[in-house]
Amino acid sequence: MSNCFKSIAGPAIASGAGLATGIFLMLFSSVAAAAYEYNLPPPATSIAREIMGLHNAIFFICVVIFVLVFGAMFYSIFAHRKSRGYKAAKFHESTTVEIVWTAIPFFILVGMAIPSTATLLRMEDTKTTADLVVKITGHQWKWQYEYLDQDINFFSALSTPSDQIENKAAKGEHYLLEVDKPLVIPIGKKVRFLITANDVIHSWWVPAFGVKKDAIPGFINESWTRVDAEGTYRGQCAELCGKDHGFMPVVVKAVSEDDFAKWVSEQKSQMVASAADSGKTWGKDELMTRGGKAYSANCQACHGAEGKGLPNMFPPMAGSAVAAGPVDAHIKAVLHGFKTGKFAAPMPAFAAQLSDTDVAAIVTYERNAFGNTAGDVIQPSQVKALR
Amino acid sequence: MASAHHDEHPTGLKRWLFTTNHKDIGTLYLLFSLLMLFVGGAMALVVRAELFQPGLQIVDPHFFNQMTTMHALVMIFGAVMPGFVGFANWQLPMMIGAPDMALPRMNNWSFWILPFAFTLLLSGLFLPGGGPAGGWTLYAPLSTKGGMSMDFTILAIHMLGISSVLGAINIIVTVLNMRAPGMTLMKMPLFVWTWLITAFLLIAAMPVLAGAVTMLLTDRHFGTHFFDAAGGGDPVMFQHIFWFFGHPEVYIMILPAFGIASQIIPTFARKPLFGYESMVYATASIAFLSFIVWAHHMFTVGMPAGGELFFMYATMLIAVPTGVKVFNWVATMWRGSMTFETPMLYAIAFVFLFTIGGLSGLMLAIVPADFQYQDTYFVVAHFHYVLFSGAVMAMMGGAFYWLPKWTGHMYNETLGKWHFWLTAIFFNVTFFPQHFLGLAGMPRRIPDYALQFTEFNQISSIGAFGLGLSQLLFVYIIVQTIRGGKKATDKVWEGAEGLEWTLSSPPPYHSFVVAPTIK
């Protein structure tokens, strides 16, 4: 039986290795600009640097232990085999040996636990005063950022065009890691994040900051960061949150203190402008254009780019009874949400997320796009009345 | 009269439907497990096919989520757990010198619940809104919002839980009452020990899962708010309850694998297991620790620092008894007289690859680093190293080890070795690159990914298809061995020790009619 190993292991290893090499060569040659990122991304905060240090150190210790233990095992496999005429020893049970190999790992673990504890306690320091507080709310499937002291509030959704996702257009450099409006924070300042969610659990994660915290509906989690250098940092939602979990990236722009102040004042003037929007009377074309954009940012994930929905899960917009029925019911459906027995997923309420103008634009768009022919034009004032 | 009744052997379908024989039921469990390995594997291949390239090609994200969810449920509850129960059924009576399991009718029932439970679970895929898509962890409130397949899943889990608990009761009663005279607890083979401990874990853990999913059910339909913050509930409580089941569950799936490796290695090293007693104590310590480490699955939910520290230290402690086991296996091989038949190759690969999963587990225990690893492909790689190269490859080794005993025929050693090398190589091609993907920042459970993750995903997908196809060879070898082949001797392996090798191959219908005496 012992020579079976030699007879088969040789060709099997050779052909296995040959196959693996073939696969690797094929991949290497076909992808010229291959990334092959294999470790944590470059840290942008002192905490992320500490994490990387811990990660590398513990990985190194694990590798050393692994090499020692399996070096011994493979030596034994090589030397202590019957086919070389090796006769089995009869020893077993040794309390001394057992104590030694229980104690040594224990002390290695204590050595790992000490720096890990120190880093963890620094990360969990949410008591030091923050320079800026941002409340982050996870929604299916976008992030909302509220600057509590600056009175700034906006949504940040995926901006990768659906053509790229459906392979109809070439994919951009930041495919799936780009948003319409990133979170902007100043560098060198302690920024506190208050993290929660509106519907299901999400998780806000920026690898370069070493920050990952679950966003839980009904509860507020705390985290913080202090970014070293200007730049754009990208992450993703890390907790499965439904159909488009893979399509809600986090993008953070870290800017200088001056640029941050400028950005804040720009936001304020934009808010004044959008307040004026809801007072004016809009034309149909304007509303259709704006509605199309707002639809793709807010509605498309479920109802589809062509308004087809998903059978039994999300209702279609094309030929929808709501989009052909009374206007008020349609507006209310968008503002307050509802649930039917026919489709598994409930319609969420958008009252808190969308301005009167956006709701008016979306409702107008839905009633006149996808082959729908209601023909009516909805004004922001109509929406306001139904809030 | 009684003996006449006992010797009644129905044939055909009735034999399998009404059987109370531990070997027949063991066979049913093992074949069911093999079938589920292919069902769950096919789902994994849908996932890997979609992930071969960035962009959406084959399935929509909602169906993708159904596939990841069902893959896990089918593999855990359909392939791994029933597989080990199959081994227990076949082996425990033979290893302790008993004629059969203690509770044969209950044994029949615990198996026959399974096909119905899985019909219920899998039929969810064809319901309006599709199958469960919130991940096998069923986290609230995502799972309270899903379609009606979630209710099917909940009821299926209840049935699976009943089946597991009945099986566990049977194993405990058998091991504690039916050992041959002279076989004290500390003389039991390690596979028996690991299963005895696993059975206690099952009885403690499965009812907790039943409680968790019952609360989900009442939240969904009967107006309760256990997991709904708007009604005074807490979504995180679901995770605590789930993982209080979930972590012991991890050891339910690995302890019997430890047992199988501990049977195979001494046989082919021709040397007794080094440190039998410390192996038993290490298994018991792991089982105890498994109940106080659950929250390491949820370090990012926002626990107090003190809680995070407790769960970090407790989790790191598990490395000690696990290390003891690995050192013992290596010390058993040391200065043995080794040969490398297929079961031994599997056992060695088990020790080697499981340890990779164990060490990445230790890395995951380090809370600050875990914040980076949590919910990434690093975790996916980690648990496939412990579950596939741990649990599943141990079962494959066990199958080759005992197949000659069960069927009376030797399997084809050349094909066995081919199966081993194909499985081992493709497994690593599939899962090793996933460590890199996770570290570089790819979250798990996403149907599409950023461009920098492309290359490793392609390697992984190619490996997955190789791994899946290689298993057809496994089925071929098993069928071939059942149908014929070289006659196996009673002892089968030169270095085999234990009661099962004193029986004929294949063993008699009632394994030990007269209890053997243990020296």
C-alpha cells in the first residue's frame, strides 16, 4: 500500500501544478494592468496605521508558528515513512510536553492581547471633544449625511451609470466606488460620526480610516476619525442590507480647513436656492428632466431603469395603476410609503428624504415616462399640501 | 418471536423508509448529505460565475442574494451536519461494541424529517419574491421584511432543529448506555468522544436558534416587536441570540472532524495517538469556550469597550486547546512509520489547511484588526478554510477510510488520490485569493465589485468550478466501490486499531450481537 503514494502522487502533483500554472499564466497575460492588491489599503489616520501595524505583526507571528509546526510535520512526512523502512516508535503521552505546548501559546497570546487592547481603547475614545459632528444615516441604498452644527443635510448615492453595471458601457476608474455627493470633512480635526439607519442594518466603512461601524435602525453608534492628508477616500456598505447592498459606496473627501469653510458656505447658498425652487411654478420639460435624475437616484434600484420592477418583489412603473390613477394618491405613496399583499417589498416613505420639488418631479416623471400617459404636471405646492 | 421480528428485512423502498438499522440510516444520512453538497455547490457556482467579472452578467442582485443565503443554509444544515450524523450512525455502535443505536425508531424519524424540511426550504425559491435573501444569519430587521419564503425558512429551521436534537439525544443515550463491558469513558475512541461532546452542544444550541426564529416569526405576523426599535425592541438582540447558537454551531461542525482525523492519523502513522487524554480535555475546553465567545461575530455592532475586550480575550483563548490538538496530531505522526493512502492524505491536508483557518480566526479575534476584516472576503476565506478544508475534507477522508469496511470492497486507490489532489489544489485556488480580496477591501455578499478586485475574483471562480467538477469523481468512486472491487479484509488497514476492525467487512446487520470484551 505504501508504494501507492509514489506511484500516484507524482503525476497528480505534476498535473495539478501544471494546471494551476496554466491558470495563473492565462490570467497574468490577459490582464495587463492587474491590481492584485493583497493587503490593507494605505492608512490615512493614526488609528488605521496602528491597525495595520497590529495586522502585520500578528500575521507575521502566525506565519512563524505555522512554518515551525508544519516544518516539523513535513520533515516527519519525509523522514518517518514506511517506504523508507522507518520503524514506528511507540511513545505517547507526556505531561511535560503537554504543559509546554499549552503554556507557550498562552504567553504568545498575552503578548498579542496587550497592544490590541491599547489600540482598541484609543479607538473607543468617544469622550474627547470633537471639532465636527456628522450624523450618518443608512438608507436602502444610499447614505445620508447631516452636519448637526452647520445645518447641512444631504444624501449620497451611487453615481456609476447603470450602463456600466449592465456592461453596455466601459467601466470607469472608480466603478461602484463613486457617489453623486461625497461626505466632506476637514483634515487634522477630530470628526465624530453618529451612525444610525432608517430601515435595515447597514455598516459604514472607510478602510483607510480604520472605521467600520454598523448603522442600526433605532440606535445611534459612535465613531470618530482624524484624517492626516487631503484626498478622496472610498469604502462600501459592509452589512448585507438587501438587493442593492453592493451598490451603496461611501466616498469621503478630506480637504483643508479653509476649503472646508468654503464648502460649508456654498452648501448654505445652495440650500437657499433650493428653498426658492419649491415656491416657483415649474414647466413640464424642466420637471421631466429633474424627475428623470431624481428617479434614477431614488427609485430605479427597485422599480428599474425601464420601470419594469421585479416580478412579485417590486411593482413596475410602466403601466402602473398608481401612476395612472389620482394624483394625490400617487404623491402620498411616494411621501408616506405603503404595503400591498401583491409585492413582497414594502414601498418606503420618502417624505424625509426628498424635497417638495423632487417629489413633484418624480411623480410627474413616473406619470409621463415608460409609456405612461397621464399627461399631468405636478407642482411642489401640491406636494407640500399633502405632507 | 422477538428475534423473528428483528430479522425481518423489508426490501426496496420500504427498507429505507421503515428502517431502524443504524447502518441503513447512516447510509441515508450520508447520501442525503452528498446530494445536498451538490445542491449547495451548484448555488455556490452561480455566485462564482456572477463574480467572474465586474458588472452584472448572469443573475440580478436579488437572486444573487438568494443564492448566497441558500448556499450557506443548504451546506450547513444539509451537507455538513447530516454528513457527520451519518458517520455517527455508522460508526458509533461499531466503535463501542453495541448492536445498534439505543433509540432506533427515533433514529429513523430524525433522518426522515430532513427531506421534508429541505423541500420546504428549497421551495422558497419558487415562491413570489423568491427565496430568503437576507443571508443565512437572518439578521433582523432585513429578515422581518422579506417575502413569505422567510416563513418557509423559519419552519424548515424548526424541523431541522428537531431532527438534530433527536439525533443528539440518541447519540448521548447510545454512548452512555451501550458501551461494551470494560470500555470506560476514557477508553472510547476519540471519534466517539468528539461526537458525545458535539451532541451536548447540539442540545444546548439548537433550541436557542429555534427561539430566535420564533421571535422573527411573531415579529413578522403577530405584532410583536422583539427586534423592532420602533416598538421598543432591539435588532442587535437578534444577533446576540443568533450567535449564541451560531458559535457552538461552528464547533458542532468541526469537533466530529477532529474525531475523524484523530482516528485516521494513528492508523497510518502506525503509532498510538499522542496525548489521548489531553485531546479529550482540549475538546471539552473548546466546547465550553464556544458558549462564551459569540459576540466576536459582531464586533462592529457598537458594544462597550469592556464587552469587546472580554470577547476578544475569550476568543483568543480558544487558540490554546486548538493548538494542543494540532500539536498532538503532529506529534502522533512524528517518528511513526507513515504511509499515505487517500484517507491519510485527507487527514494531513485537514490538519494543515484547518490550521490556516484557525490562524486567520485568531487574527479575526483581534478587535481593532477585526474592524477591517469584519464582513469582508477575509471572513469568507477564513470560514471556508475551517468548514471546507476542515469539516468537509475530514468527512471525505473519513469516507475513504471507512468505505472498505462499510461496503466490503476496496475503493480504487489511484482515483482516490486523484480526487484528493484535485480537491486540495482547487480548494486553495478558490479560497486562498479571497484572503487578499478581503484585506484589499472587498465586502462579502456583493454581486458586483470595483475593478481592483477583478483578478483575484477570476482566479477564485476558476478554482470553484474545478472544485465543483472534481466532486463528480468522488461520486464515481463511491458508486464504483459500492458495486464491486477488491475484497476488503476485516482489518482493512495494516495499522487500524479499534472494535470496528474486528467485525467482518461489510459488518453484520446487528453490529455486535454479543458484546466484545475490552482489555
